Amino acid sequence: MGLEPFTKDSTIFRDENVLRDSHTPKTLIERDEELTAYQSALRPVVNGAQPKNLFLYGQTGVGKTLATKLVLERLSTDLEPMDDVDLHTVFLNCKSLSSSYQVAANLVNEFREPDNQIKTTGYPSGMINQMLWDHLNELDASHCLVVLDEVDSIGNDDDILYQVPRSNDNGLVDGTQVGVIGISNDFTFRDNLSARVKDSLCDEEILFSPYDANQLRRILEQRAEQAFHDDVLDDNVIPLAAAFAGQSSGSARQALRRLYKAGDIARDQGATLVTEGHIRLADRAVERDKVWEELLRVPTHSKLTLYALLMLEAEGELPAKRSAIYKRYRIAANRIDIDPRTDRTVHDRLSQLTLKGFLEVEEKNKGPKGGSYYQYQFSIRPELVTEALSEDSRVGELFD
Ligand SMILES: Nc1ncnc2c1ncn2[C@@H]1O[C@H](COP(=O)(O)OP(=O)(O)OP(=O)(O)O)[C@@H](O)[C@H]1O
Ligand SMILES: [Mg+2]
């Protein structure tokens, strides 16, 4: 079969872009409590006082980034007529940054013109920090809010999360009152923040919980109205998409993807209606993509931990205790010349992999004497893990 002509299709979507991740809706629904907490933490700014430092956390796709954009937009608009308060905001996504140094260097660039950017490697770190303080001191604003989204990327190297929130108190920045908003979907990262970071960054913590199916339904309904033509969706399409996403993750992103994918499949089939069958197909496709993407993205030591479980699987030893997993983990790490981390790190990796839904954990009691231990096994197909790990340039060597 040759190429088919590209023809405009207007029967299903009115505006499919509304379903994409890049689309920013004008309102955040079903998050009133979180928004109230968020606004109250930033209220001091309006009164000219020191903003509170904030830490937002919750699983992926639950509206943390969207809430931040909308709250800051609203704050800026409301501040416009007030002469005594000028707010400067900096929004940095830290996804690809793995240290405090890189965050500081990228923040410096946020204050610079595109033709005057600094290289983000090679300077002594004291110098980078000084550049940052200089920029903050030069700001012609009474307040500066620095958003560090997906900040868990920096791992244990979290000094910047102490430095910036404390920059006024420590006399590094004078004149502009600085507040930091840190955002993370990694619960282990939050639990492992050093005590001094917790103390300075987390004046206020806001937890975004996963959405339940009813909340997801309302989010989808709101979006579907703009995205689809009238009467194109069968009645049970949205409830089903919401139910599937609710069960699997509670993520609005995942719910939107299902709806989008279902529309896409219907369009490809030349259908005029999106039906339950389309949603079921979409659910499978989205679930597979999601697991795959996340597996590719986990850090090296998580991949080695997964590899350890693959070894145990091959030995017929799953579910397994942490000690058995740690033993295999060390063997795997040594085999490809990576320094094994401590048992504690592997414990953290196991918790994180469980949270992400790759592993299942079961608590076992030792018997009448008390004490209990945990046993881990895969909750996704091991073949998928093998495939994903093989793609990794380091860990993939283990399969050679
Ligand atoms: N309450 C809501 N109302 C409308 N749309 C929402 C809501 N919550 C999330 N969304 C949509 O779901 C998607 C994911 O939301 P967002 O990016 O804010 O998640 P997040 O919590 O920042 O996730 P991550 O931790 O992965 O960065 C976005 O497309 C967003 O527009
Ligand atoms: Mg986000």
C-alpha cells in the first residue's frame, strides 16, 4: 500500500492541542485546599514581607507545576497596581541538572540576556554562587521568587536548597527579599533532604495527593469540551478514562493521555464516535508507554537494583529480601566497574521503584517472637525491564 493523502479531519477533534502536555489550562480544578495553602504561603509578599520558602511534593501528574504557574501569574497580576511591591520570578526546571552547582549556574543564566550566558561548567563553585548573589542584589525588585521544579534531580547534592532560601538571613542578598519554591515528585528525595535544607526550604510544605476517579472525570470533562466536537464522545468514555487513570496512578497527565489516544485511535480508524473500545485500546497503549518511559529514566543505581531482581528472577528466587537483592546488586555493579553504594541507598532505590509501581513489596512477619521484613518482586513484566535496561549505555553491558 502506498502513501495515503493527508486530508483535514474535523470530525473528532475541535482542538487536539488542548489535550497535550504543553497546553496550560486557565484554571486548576479540584485543588482548592492546595491552592489555599499555596496562596497563604505567598501572602506575605503582598504585604511587603519576607516570602515563605515552600516545598511542594506529590506524585507525577497531580498539578504541582500547573498550580505554580497559575498562582504566580495571579500574584503578579494582583501586585501590578501596588507601587511598593515589585516581584521578579524565576522558573527553572531542574530535570537535567544533577548538582547544586548546575542549578546555580543555570539560575545565573536566568538573570542574563541570551547573548551573555555563562558556560555551565568550569567555574569554581564559590564564584558561581557569588554571581548569583550579585544578580539578586542588582535586581530592581522588592521580592524575588525562585521556582526550582523537578528539583529531585540534584539528589544528595542539595546545598543550593540551603543557600538560596537563606540568602537574606545570611547577608548574601540585601534589598530584595528572596523566596524559594522547590517542587518534587520523589518522596525519597523529600525524606532524605539534609536537616539544614529541611529547616530552610520547608517553611511550608504542600502535599498534592493523587486524584481519584471522580476528580479526574471533572478534569477530563473540562478539557474535552474544548478538545472534541459536540457529541463525539460516547457517554462512558470519560468515566472509563478517569477510572483507568485513577486506578493506575491518579495522574491527570495519564488521564489526558488516555483520552487523547482514544481520539487518535478513533480518527485513525475513520470512526465518527469515540467509544469504550477506543478507550480500552488507549489504556493499554498509554500504560505500556508510561512504564517504558519511566524505566528508561530511572537513575543508574535504580537500574542496577532492577538488574539484581532480574538475576533473582532467573534463579527462581523472587520475591526476595533486601539482603539478597543487595548481594546481587553489588555483583552487577562490580561487573561493570561502578562503585556499589551502601545497603541504605539500595533500600531507598527499592522504595522509590515500589512507589513508581515497578515493584511490589510485601511485609512478612517472622513469627511469634515479632519482627518483620519486606519481600520484593516485579509488578511489571520482567521482559520489559530487560529491554529497558539493555538500552542503557552502562547497565546494558550486563547483557552482553
Ligand atoms: N487540577 C487540574 N485541572 C486541570 N488540569 C490539570 C489539573 N491537574 C493537572 N492537570 C493537567 O495534567 C497535566 C500534569 O499536571 P502538572 O504538569 O501540573 O503535574 P505535576 O504534578 O507537575 O507532575 P510532575 O511531577 O510529573 O512534574 C498537565 O497537562 C496539567 O495541565
Ligand atoms: Mg511538574
